[in-house]
Amino acid sequence: MTQPVAAAEIDLAEALADAARAVIRGYFRRTIAVDDKSDLSPVTVADREAEAAMLALILRRIRTAPRSALPHPAGSPPPPAPAAAPAWS
């Protein structure tokens, strides 16, 4: 059975699409290099920058969300909000 989607989830999905679109549009109809990831699937700078933009948006939303809004198992207290963005290597 399909469960209804909360308005906040729809808002986040739309914001993520907008963030990715803003990045990718700058590369539209331009010649860009295609690299291979470690699993040999293709990736471009547009892909990487769109992913970074979406991750930054998600992290901003998590840091500003009330703890009760963060996902957690039923019956357990919500997790603490992250203090800082993860360090990517």
C-alpha cells in the first residue's frame, strides 16, 4: 500500500531538483569530459557538482531541522542533529 508523501518531503524533493538544475543547466550543450568512477560507470563534472549542491542543501536542512523531525526508530529518542558537514576525502 502506498503511503501519502508529506508536504515537507515534496518541498525537499523540489528544492533538490532546483539545486541540481541550476548546476547542470550551466553545462547544457557544452562539451565536457566524462570520467569513469571506480565501478567504471560514467560521471561528469556536472554530475559531481549537482551532487555537491544537493548534499549541501540536505545538510543545511538537517542542521536546522528540529530533532524530532529527524528520522529515528519508533519508540526511541531522535538522534542529535549533526554539528558540522562530513569531511569528504
